[in-house]
Amino acid sequence: MLSVLRVHLPSEIPVIGCEITPYVLLRRPDNSISNEDVPESAPINGYCMRYRVHGDQKFAICSVHPTEQATLQCLICLKAKVPVARSYHCTPMCFSDAWQHHRALHERASNASNENGTEEEEMFGRFSSTGSGFKNVGISASTSNAGQSPSLSNASTPIYPTTVAERSGDNLFEVGRSRTYTPTADDIGHFLKFECVAIDADTKIPIGNTSTIMMSHVIPPPTPTPRRMIQVNGVDVLGHMDPDSRSVSSGTFSILSYNILSDAYATNESYSYCPSWALSWPYRRQNLLREIIGYHADILCLQEVQSDHFEEFFAPELDKHGYQALYKKKTSEVYSGNPNAVDGCATFFRRDKFSHVKKYEVEFNKAAQSLTDAVIQPNQKKVALSRLIKDNIALIVVLEAKFSNQGADNPGKRQLLCVANTHVNVHQDHKDVKLWQVHTLLKGLEKIAVSADIPMLVCGDFNSVPGSAPHALLAMGKVDQLHPDLAVDPLNILRPASKLTHQLPLVSAYSSFARMMGIGHSLEQQRRRMDPTTNEPLFTNCTRDFIGTVDYIFYTADSLTVESLLELLDEESLRKDTAIPSAEWSSDHLALLAEFRCKPRVRR
């Protein structure tokens, strides 16, 4: 007989657009244990599984804290035709704290209604309420005057439509009949109940007890505050990113570098400050995808992309948005877990802007084998390899631009671009290995530069802070022979220190903020988020235990110039949730984005 042994959910709170797939452990008729589904279309020994998802009564939820039930409603929102879901707050303090932002919704709704008619989906996001109300749960109407702090009254306002009340019936109604369910906007404020039971395939009669899980109420995904692009080509201009208003002049392109935090590392132990529902992969992948797509970058360099997530999610989803994908999984000599969970580097580019010319895969493990064969004594090779073998890789891609910036003097000349995407060793006590990996990558890029005189970008998570030896090598082209990092070299692989050089004219894109001239609020704000001693951001990685800069976009300054940069965030805004990842930001790293212009090549 088929029976259910165990059922649990990856997250206790269902979120709009995030697929719910319960873990169901079954005992099959042959007494074997399995978590594989037994659908009605393929019964085993006359038995199969039936799944159902039910909705419960609906109530209003706070527009600021979506896991909290609302107790207050803004009446001005109703008069201004702001989507009803935006009018609710959980406490008077919540409403008061949010007032400066909240009152802007009234103005936007009024302006949009006067000029273009109300376009709720565009103004407030596609997860806004459709306007159907909520069951009266003692919501107090609030009254306020524009420009003043809100005042509240205790008058309750029943706004739950009869049609929805009838649909609820005995407070339960079926919304799905499969093992997976993706909540929609209609589910906001409803509790969900999942049930599964083994049934006779012919009679459809349940066998044994029905296993049920009662979930929390469905919430909309939190909407991150948009990050804006800031021009750094000598002009202080600040505005929201808009793909239609971006510069379309020839020779410009944008590139994103982002460590998205592999699901294998996103554990409750490591990030206990992040709600479990916000740390779950079904939620994070949707939030990450929305963020990445919203940047409208021409090239994407992502790190910590699991191989299964690349194949099953990122590659197909980004393909829908016009991106072609390339991927390099980390080698797995060290990793001994699920091979599908091994992460790597993924590089995407817009098919309408670039075409793929060549791909190089750098495996630092192979370089370690060659190094030990060449310079390490035979009796020391095992010790050397145990220190050098870390499974890190780099993915180098040569692209051809479908735009030209050569001018009349070079008609028809190809505009090539070399993009390196890497994730360097994380161990802080292995400074020699970090530096050796970065040096190995740069020497490989030098060979490409000799064979083809093309612009280069070096992106990734280098796990090295500004001022460290790897950062100095990237930014300065050499490492001071007295640098303290060189003291850690048990294998003598960094000797002589004079060999730690390269000839690429690399500059950190974000150092442009420190070099900007002029006076303005936006410029001063970004300068405060920069380290004046290193000309790098104060941080790109922010957890409870660490904050610092480890992610960079380097470019060859003789062939590229920075046009604009994605604004940096301040620590205070992230610390309100302790650190990242959070419900708002789904990685412990911040995305970096730079727009470049190709310089016309000088004929020689």
C-alpha cells in the first residue's frame, strides 16, 4: 500500500510568484522509501497520490510589513485611487514612519489619473492588489492631510466584497490540485492549506489519513528601493534607470558583476537574521531575477551560480529576455556533496548587442598541478597541492560588438571585447593562494591581449579587500615587495616578488566616483560611500560578521572609459534588517554595474 510518511514545506510563508513544492516522503507498496511523486496518471500497484491546495479567509495585510496583519487604512488612498493594498498599515507607528514615502503615492496617483488615467500595474508594480477588498478585521480608517503627519481615527470600514465572501464558504476553497502551487495576486491575505493523501487509482477513495500543512497568509514580495545610475563622465546627473532613455550612441555598453549567493551556502545557520521564507531558493531566485533584469545590463557576470540552477532557471529565464548564456562550473576535487549543487561563474550577453567569438576556461586546479610539477620538490607535492587545490575557476569570453566606434578611418573594423568572470579562493588564511590565482588569471589575459589588441574587463568576487596584495596587483600592476601579504608563502610560489606584475592598464570602475569633479548632492552622497584611502566602495559584501569590499569591475583604461555607475547603498539602510541577505536583497553581496564607452583605436 502507498502511504505518506512525512510532509514539510521549505518556507512557512507563501509569497506571490514563488513556487511552493512541499517535500513529501512516501512508503511505496514494496516498502521502499521515496520522495518521488506518484501521479494519478502513473499509479503504482493501483495506488497514486492526490494533492490539493485550499485557501482560507482573507484579511488585510500591512503594505510595509507584509507578514503583519493590518489594523489601519488610509482613506486618502481610496479617494486618490491608490491600489487598495498600498493603503494598509499594521500599527500607528508603522504608518507614521512610512508617511513621507506613503504620501508620495497620493501625488503619483493623482498625477497619473489626471494625465494618463490610472495605470496601477506600471505605477505600483505587477504584484499590487487588483482592487478587491478585504474582510473587515477591525481595520481603522485613517485621515490625514497631504504634507502633514498622519492622524488616525478608530472608525472601522468593512470593505470585504460579497462575491469573495461567498467564494470562501466555510472558510476553505480549493485553489490548486497539484504537488506544486504558485500563489497569485488573488491569494494575498489568504491562508493556504496543503493536503496530500494516497488514493485508490480506480475508485479515487483515500487510503489512510490525509496529511495536511497549514501555511501562513500569502504576502506580496517586498519591493527593493530602485538603485539609480550616476553619470561619471564629468557630469553629475542622477536619475532612475530607464532602458528607453539610456544612451544609444555607438560604442557604449553596460556590464553587471554580481555574486548571487549559492543556495548551498544560504543556510539558516549562516544567515539566521534572514527570515527563512526570504532565504528559501524559490523566493530568492525570483527576487534575484527581477533585480538582474531590472538593471538592463548588456553583459552579466554572475558568480556562485549552481549548475542545476543555471540549467533549470537562469539560462532559460534570461533567454526570454534576449541573453545568450555561457557557464563554467567549479572543479569538484574538494567538494564532496551533491554534484548539482557545485557553483560556478555564468556570463550572459545580449544577443542583439554582441555575438560570441571565443571562450576560455581557467581551472586553477590544473594550473596548480603544472606549478607543483615545475617548482615543488617531489616529496612536497602532496602538501603543496592540498594548499593550492581550491576548485576555483575563471570564465573568459571574447565577444564581438554589433556596434562600431571606429569612425571613418577604420570602416568595417571589428569591435571585440574580452570579459573575464571569476570567483577567487575565499580562505582568509591562504593569502598566497589568492594572490597566485589572481596572478595566474592576469598572465592568461596578457596572452590574449598580445594576440588581439582589444578592450578587457575583469569582473568578479576576488575575496580580497582594497589594499590587499591581489587588489594591488590588479589596480597597480605590481605588488610592493614589502607588502605584508607576501609574508604568507609557505610554498615559495610568490618568489621572487618582482615577478608579480602584469602589463594590462587596469583601473577599478568604481574608483571613478572618487575622481569625479563638481559639487552636487548625489556626488557627495556617493563619495561618503567610498573609502578615500583606496578609492573603492566602503563595502560590497555585508553580513552580520563582515562588511567590506571584495567585488570589483576592472577595465583597460587605454581602450574604455566609464560613462556611468550604479549607485552604492549605505550601510544604515541594510542594517535595518541586520544585514543581507534580507527580504529586500537576496544576496550577501551587492550588484556592481558600470556603463562603458569604447575609445576609438589609434591606428599604428
